[in-house]
Amino acid sequence: MITRTGLILFAIWVVILATTPLHADNYIVRTAIMISMYSVLALSWNFIGGFTGYPSFATVAFFGLGAYVGAIAQRNGVPMVVAWMLATIVVGAFAAALGSILLRLKGHYFAIGSIAVVEVCRLVISSWRSVTGGGDGLNIPLLRWSPDDVAIFFLMVMLVLMIIVFALNAFVSRHRLGFGLHCIRQNEDAADMVGINTTLYKVIAFTLSALFVGTAGAAYASWVGYIDPTDSFSILMTVKVPVMVLLGGAGTVLGPVIGAASFVVLEEIFWSNFLDWNRAILGMVIVFLIFFLPGGLLRVSFRKVRDRLKGREGVAT
């Protein structure tokens, strides 16, 4: 559940990202776009991985599918924004159908099944050369604007998506659906016994975790102008998104935003200074999260503030 302070902090962060083109170079603006995009992915994953407690690794499958649906639609003359909407609908329908089958699995079986979905999607895209271009990838018509205008446009697009998914997280966390998902995370069998339709709730959470990821994938394809199976269905991204949520605080509303921003900034630093070691450092971050920050940065910060306030109250008394 999001607090008023959390909403204020999020609003300030949106303003900071939105105003980067006014005072920063193209590299910083590109980083702001990536932070906004990964925030969309992390907030989306939070529905199934944070609220529900199901360790999904299928996010990149939805991202890649959205990218290809949007790209193929645009190459066939569909307007860009309509292509994004089409990608959202197709990915949402795919996730709902997939979830009704995949969510019969639990624990590590579900995790392995979600990884298999990524590989199956990648292989299908790679093999269907007549439609997807196979391993050669696809070129997407570029906007005939200046590079600065293009960067500003896609920054605004990703920011709007981030705001929508953030608002959806906040709504679900206060809604009956959020309560049901938290019950499933705590004890699914008990939730089922007290009348919660666990299958329906899990499918809804899984669909929400995919819906705007597909939109982000389609927008990303339009931004970069070229996609291929290796980039669109990157196994590294499969790991990145859950790590971002864990870094910020799984099951919270603001945590995924904090985790995505922190991870992207750290990644940029590692790529710039430790090119040969960046993946090893990523593995160390994962290990550190598991052992030392199980609640994420948001919960650690909240706990420190709470303890400090309690200490001041103790001194006052």
C-alpha cells in the first residue's frame, strides 16, 4: 500500500526524469528512457512476483512478443500508436491463455516453466522467417524527426506507461484483488479454503504482469528501429527484472521504481568501468540481495527511519 510520502516521492521522480532533456545530454536522456522502461517492466512483474509470490521469468517473452507484434504491424502500414495498442491486446490475450495453463505449476516448477516459455517464443520467432525475418531481425520505419525530438517523445511515452502501471499497482494494493494476491503469497491453500478464487486471481495477476510489458516492447522497437530474437528475448533481461524488484522491495508499490533506477544506474557504471566483469558483478548483486537485503532497499530505509524516530521518542521520554 502506497503512502502519501511515497506518492510525493514518485511525483518528484517523474518530474526529474521528464525534465532531463532540458539540462542533460543525449546519453543522460537515453538513460532516463531506459530507467522509465525498466520501471514499467519491474512494476508489471510486481503483480505476479511481488504481490502473488510466483517467481515468473516470462517477462522478457511478453516484451519480445510485444516488440515483434508492433514491428510487424508497422511494417504492414499500421500507424505506430495503433500498432502499440495491438501489441498490448495480443500480449494480454497470450498471457491470459498461458497463465491458465502455466499457473497450475508452483514454486520452482513454475519458474522453470516460465523460462521455457521464453525459449519457445525465441525459437518460434527465429524460425518463422517469412513473417519475423528470423535471425536477421526486422527493420522498423523510423520517425522523421530530429534525434532530440525522437528521444523526448519516447521518454514521454515510457513515462506515461510508468505512471499508468504505478497507478495500477497502487490501486491493486488497496483493492480486494491485492488482498487476495497477498493471501495467495502467504498460504495459497488457506486462501482457497476461505473462498478466494486463487486460479482466477493468479491469471489476472499474470495478465497484468504482461499487458504493459507488451506495450513497452512495441514502443522500444519503434524507438531503436531494429529488433532481432537475441535482443528481444534476452535471457539477461529475464534475470534483470526480478532483481530490480527484489532490490527495491518486492510487493511494495514504490520499491520496483527504486530498484529499476538503482539497477540501471549501477549497470551503466559497471559497463563503463568494468566491461569484462559486469555480469560477474550482477551475480554478486543477486547473492547480496538474497543474503543481506531480503526486504529490498525500500523496507531497509523505512526500518531505519522508524528506528530513528523510536530512538528520538525514547530520548524525549
